[in-house]
Amino acid sequence: MTKLKLGAIPDDKPVKLTVDLPADVHRDLTAYAEALSAQTGQQLDPARLVAPMLARFMATDRGFARVRSGGGKT
């Protein structure tokens, strides 16, 4: 099976945030949740993937890291 970038999702108290997603993004998010569920054995609501995906994206964005450390322009 293909190794996905996300691993098991920790059970954490969330902050409520409401967003509108394009239908194609929601379909992909649902498919990703299904694939991750098969890989980890966790039953996952696609909405629970948004925060770890955003965190992973920001953690690996070199431009954001430069801006955050004060070394880049905003």
C-alpha cells in the first residue's frame, strides 16, 4: 500500500472554524480520509484531516519558515 504523508490523527480539542470547500476538493478530501482509514485502521471524518494537512503544509513551506523566522518579507 502507498505510504501517505499523514499518519494517525491525534485526538485533540479543536477550535471551531467554518470554511467552504469546492466540491472537487471535498471529494479528494473524502477519498484521502478513506485511504488513510484503510492504512491506519482509524475511522476518520474527512473534516478531521484539514488541520493536520494544513499543519503539514505550513511545516514544509520554506517560504513561510523564512517569513516566520523574520528572514523574509511578508
